Amino acid sequence: KNQVEQSPQSLIILEGKNCTLQCNYTVSPFSNLRWYKQDTGRGPVSLTIMTFSENTKSNGRYTATLDADTKQSSLHITASQLSDSASYICVVSGGTDSWGKFQFGAGTQVVVTP
Amino acid sequence: SQTIHQWPATLVQPVGSPLSLECTVEGTSNPNLYWYRQAAGRGLQLLFYSVGIGQISSEVPQNLSASRPQDRQFILSSKKLLLSDSGFYLCAWSVPGIDYGYTFGSGTRLTVV
């Protein structure tokens, strides 16, 4: 069973609107959580990284939240732009492998339409 | 600054042909190196990881192999490609001992025909 679950699987929003993506994880012990943006045919690019003690982290119009108690994270996109169309991947590190392997969610495909 | 290079960007190969994808990292020493595959509409699957020259660990049994002949060079290979080897291959690196995440290469789109 995947230790990182993302929802929704895909999302279509109108340009200028806001949206929120969800990430639930079971990785334990928890080290940190990252959100990546992956444009079609490109490698993922890091948006935010949060440790256990951080609740919110912003990067421009992207705001990530983390609730380590409930093991949930969200990524909020404000005032979406066409360039936000991409796959957003939640990655959690921790578990019993301490040297650096990470657990990936399957991603949420976001399509921003004019 | 650190950079990661991956090539080629796209590749179309016939079934049964060999494969060699190369990844190099600049600006860092002794990185952890990874090969991932991403099937269409699917998440990233870890194929191989390496913590040093000649040290390769495989996550899943498959038709592929990896080698690390130099500290900052990671090669993904196959002797005979299968149709199921088609996918998007990503190389990544991370700093050992520092849990700071990956930096990914730009990826290689492999189509086996």
C-alpha cells in the first residue's frame, strides 16, 4: 500500500480561481514533506519543504500546510495561471530508511483553462 | 551551484535493442544518485539508488541495470529492451546525511517500438 495518497487525481480550474490539493501519508517516523511541480515531459521542481515543526510554508502563489498530528498536508494555489497546469507531487521522507529514500504520491494533475 | 544533466531527452528504440541513459552531476561530491521511472499517468517508481562508486541497490526486479563508474556519473542500461520498458526516466541526486530532498534531471522519454 502506498504510504502517500494524493487527492484529487486530477483537477480542472478556471484561470484566476483558487484550488487546494490534498496529501495524506502514513510514513513513520516523519522527517519532512515536500511538494513538487512537474510540467509535462520535465523533471519535478521543488516548491516547498516542511519539517515536523512547520505548519505553513509559502512560495509565491503556492502555500503548503502541514498537520503532523493527522498526517495531512495541503497545497493551495491562489489566483491560478495557465502556467500552473502541471502535476503536483507530494513527497514524504522518514520511515526506517534513514539514508535518504523518499515516498512519492501519485500526483494531482491540474489543468488551468482560460 | 549544483547541476544535473541527463541525456538524451527523447529516445525511440526497437524491442530487443540495448539501452544506455546517462546522468551526470556537477558542483557536488559523493552525492546519492537515483533512477526513477514514471509510466504515463502514474507516480514515480524508484528503480535504483547509489550511495557511492560501484554501489548500486535495486528496488524492483526488472530488465534494467545501473552502474556508477565515477562519483558523479550514473548510467541506466539494458541489454535487450522490452515494450514494457517504455516510460519517462528521471535521474536525481541528494546530499548524503542531509534530508533536503531531491534535485531531478530533465528526464528521458523512452519509447520502445
